[in-house]
Amino acid sequence: GSEMCIRDSIGNVAGISYFLAFQILGILLALYLFQKEKTGTTLLFGSVFGSFALHWLPTIYAFFFQFSVKAHLFAFITFVAIIWAVLAFGKEHTLFKGRFKKPDIVALFRENPALFLLLPLFIYTCYVLLHATIPYINGSLHSGQSTYGDMNMHLGFITSIAKQKTFPPEYSILPGTKLAYPFLSDSISSSVYIWGTSLRTAYLLPMFFALIQVFSGVYLLAKKIMQYFGGSIRGKSFLAIALFFFNGGLGFYYFMNKGLFSENFTRIFTAFYETPTNYVQANIQWHNIICDMLIPQRATLFGWAMLFPILILLYRAVEEKSTLYFAAAGVLAGGLPLIHTHSFLALGVMCAGFVILTMRKNAKEAKEFTIPVWGRFLLTAASLFALTYISLRQKSGTPIEANTLLIIGVLIAAVLVLGMLASLITSWEKQTAIHWGMFLGIVLVIALPILFTFTFKQASGDNFVRGFFNWNNSNVETMDNYIVFYLKNLGVMFILPVLSLIFGTKKQRRIMMPALFLWLISEFVLFQPNPYDNNKLMLVSYFFFCVASADFVWDTAVNFCEFTKKRIHILRPVLVTIVAILSTLAAALTMGREAVADYELYSADYVSLCKWVEKNTEPSDIFLTANNHNNAIASLTGRNIVCGSGSFLYFHGLDYAAQEADVKTMYENPEARDSLLEKYNVTYIVIGPWENGSYSIPDINAFAENYDCVYNKNGILVFEV
């Protein structure tokens, strides 16, 4: 009743306040450290510092005090002490002087026209998150389309870390197994939830701030890249942002080819996962960043919330020749593997390419070697021919072996590393080399313990690093050759980077060079059991392709010859409009689908059961339940179940076959039941619609005879062992 409402309100205020305190402290730190930066950039860095501290400081103390309120209080005190020490012992400072004048909104939008796109996009994403994240409807909890899968796993991580407080945390869906997933993307919500905040608020609050960090980071990085390479960004930033966030290819054809009023078109908004950016039947696999990455994939969201600001810091570090910027980037990068491993890997490859670019920029122009247009055409054509040949081989009866593909990927990486070493030798500039060396040193000091303690142990199985071509273009029945696959999936954004490589400016090629290496490595090497997840590396490359392509469309394509130069004021808006429509239509339709998608995730009966479980059982209790992916006990109560869904466990490289078989045996075989219940320390047995639908349970009466029935409501029984 009212007592519960008051308790929930106090919990919400406490959790939200704790989170916001870290944000405020981070902003204070950034205001002091980055007094040269514009206010918007400083606020971004500060927000990122606050989130990073909340990812890591409670985690460090949790090794000593478990994941407890005490650990969180020590974390907060430590962050306050760090800020105080920096302000007390640093140089003189004027934190707020000239910082927060009354903003000139008109001038802000005039200077940053991309805000006309970013603000509605942010509002849309927040709306979909609210709509898709366990809204309470008539007693049941619902989800959207993209959140119907992974959100269950993330909710389980958040609740089990906060409720059980075990550290390092274990899988609540495979007890006794250390959590190998980069769990800081979820523990940041556990750090809000632990204060008594509602699960929905704890889930969403850090995501809203991470979205601000991603949208701001992407825009400010695009702006910084253009400035760094000597270009303007004002108008073309709008196009670059649209190409990136509205990524999608020609998948709309498969839904529009029978008319806009046909059932074929309207199924976009009614069918489950049949959208123009995610249509497996036609091999459409280039899923939309907003709907299929930022909304459901928390590790990608929080990884990118760090990655793009780190890249901004690195560009600024090179510009300013600043130890401070390199050090700040190094600390954030060092902590990245346990937030999002793919972002850490992508950053490593991008940095190797960036070292080459910075060293070459220091070298005299006389040393530059430029390949002529015909040479670039032949090189690009030969590369596409080779990639197409390999894709045709993979479709044939004699595919190239995985080890050979792995060697090709390693050789591509080796070329990048050798290029970096060669540039350091031939274009030696002591201060630049020292700065990059310091950055690498900081990263390794922080990251190596994380990698050896968590990442490498998980990634040691056969399903992790291995040779594989063209990531998700792997179904023999639907497989396309390389060029067809990317024409369908990327559409205009396959053509534009190719044209930029051949006919574009030196600036555009330099923007794309590090990203191109990352893309090619990702085409030959898989880094996880699920091939689809390589797109988390490729999308980082894709961002740089979008910036270069926007520059190409805006400047180069319309200055192609005297005829086009004379008509630039007509041709530019026409060309930009055509590119924008063709490249964003598929994504816009997918976003429309995501805004109306609604599915029941946990029934009212299972939600009622979970409320009883939270009140009447211990966080350490183990439940025997079905292993459905939307397991309410595992997701909502933070309790352990004997075995969860293989759709999560398999793609984490875990062996769960014995537990899965034993769950079936415990439900179906009375003779073997008691010994297995003892083996897994089962405290409670759940028998409800999911369990009856998953197993042939022959003897419900025998359960009642042998165990105490402690819950019997709406067709769900719980027996205490």
C-alpha cells in the first residue's frame, strides 16, 4: 500500500541522486581539466568521466566488500576525494567563468544544423526505450521487438549483481560460472538498483545518459575529424549523421515492390523481425544502429558512449600535443574491455592507423607518395574482385579453410602494424612518439589485468577467434557474392566509399584509411561465437566511411568538372537529397516498426510469482524452472536458476549441455530427481505454463507428496525442496 509507495519513492530518489552525483562530479572534473574546450565538449567529457567512475569505482571496492551499499559509499567518497585533490593541488582555475551564459539557441542551431536531426532522433530513441522496456500493462510486463531477446539477459545481470552481491559476479542462469560478459554495462544499472530504485528506472536512467554521450560523441567526432583534416563540417554534418544513424540498404525493395497498400508492405509493422534492415529470408543483415544496437545492446551502447569521446580526446591530444589529453584517453581506453570488448578492439586497430596518419602529417609533403586515379581504380577493383572470388569459393563445394582465412586476417593486421612502425621510423618526431607511447602504456597497465582476469579466459574456446569470411553472409541457401551482399545491405553506402577511394580527395582517403583496415580484418576473422557480432567492429569503420562519404557528396562529386561546378547550387541539394532518401528509407521504416512493436514479455501470473519470490525467498536460493529466454525468475528477482536459455549461454562460449539435460531429467524422471536436486542445491521447484509446455511432467501429485507447496496461484505451483 502507501508504505510500499513511500519506500519505492525513497529508493528512486536515492538511486537517481547517487547516479546524478557521479555525473555532476565528472562535469566538475572536466570543467577544470579542459578549460580550452567549448562548453558542449566539456560537458560531454564530464558526463563520460562520471559514467566511467560509476562503472569502475564500485567494482573495485566490490572485490573487498562485495557489491554492497558500503562499496558504493566508498566509491562515492573516493570520487569526491579525487575531485578535491585535483582542484586543491592543481593550477589556479575558474571553473564556471564565462561557461554558462544565456545560450543563443538560434546561433547554436545555425552553427550546428545536425542538431535539427539529432534532437528528434534522441527523443525518438528515448520514446522507444520507454515503450519497449518492461512497461507495466494490466499486471504483465511488455517489450518491443528488438528488446524481446537480449533485455532478459541484461535484466538478469542487473538484478543478480545487485541482489546476490557476489563478486566477481556469476551467471544467474548458470550458477557457479563466473560472468565473462563485459558486465560493467549492466553493473552501472545495478549501482542504481541497489538503493531500492525500481528496476525499470535503474535500467533506463544510465541508458538515457549513454545515449546523450553517443549522439554528442558521434557528432563532435565528425566535426573534429573534418577540422583535423582541414575541411568544414557545418552542412555536411547533417548528411554524415543521417548516413550513420539511419544506416540501411536496399531492403525496402522487398516490402515496397507490391505497392504501399499491400499486405507485403504493412507486414513491416506487424510481423516479428521482418523489416527492411533485418530480413533474413533475403539476406538483409545490416541491422539499424538505433533499433538493433543502441536500444537492445547495452554493451554496445555503453561502449560507444566511451569510444567516440576517447577518439575526440585523441584527435585533440594530437592537435594540442597535450599530455593531459593522451592521459585522459588512456585511462578511459584502459577500462573499456569490461564495458565493451569490441569497442576496445576497434579502438586498438583505429589507433594503429591514426599513429600512421599523425606521423605522416608531421613529415614534409616532399615525402608524400600519391597513387594516381587509375592506380587507385585498379587497386580497388582488384580488391573487390578478390573479395568476390573468395565469397564465390565459400558458396562452392571447395570453400577456403578457416585457418587460411585467419592467416589472411592476421596478415592484414600485420600490414597495419608494420605501416605504423615504418611511419614511426621514417617520420620520427620525438614528442609525438612519446605521447603515443605514454597512451599505450596507460592503456596496457589498466587493461592487461582485466584482459587476463576476464576476457582471455572467456575467449579461449574454439568458437572465439577464428577464420571466417564475410561475417553474417554465411547461410548457404541465401548467401550472395560479396558485391551483391553489400549492395543489398549498404546500398548507396557501399558505392560512396568506393567512389571516395578512387575519385575522392587525399583528405577523404585519410579519414577512411584506419577504418578500412578494421573493416577488412573483420571480414576475415571472427572474434566471438556469433558471426553477427562482428558488425560491432564494422559499424565503427562505417562511421568513418559516413563522414568521408558525406564530404565526397557535398564537395567532390559536385566539383567533378566545369559543367558540375557551374551548376553546384542546383546539383548539390539534388544529389544530397537523392543520397539521403536512398540511404535512410530502409532505416526510417524499421524505426516506424520499432515505435509500434509491443509484445508481452512476462505474463501477469509470472510477475505475481516474482513479487512473492522477492518477499519470501533468499537471494542465494536456487530455482528449478524452464530454460525459456524470458525467464521471469532469473530476470526480475536476481535469483539463480539451474540453467537458462542456450540463446544466451551458447553465444557466450559456455558449455551448458549437462545442466540443460539435468533440468529435463528433474522434471520428467522421478527416480533421478532427488539426487540431481541435491547436486544443484535446488531450493524451490517451479511448475507453471512454461514448465508444462517445455517438459512432460508425469507426476505433479508426487511433487505435492514429496515437497511442500509454498505457492499456488493462477496455475503456477512452487514447491520447497
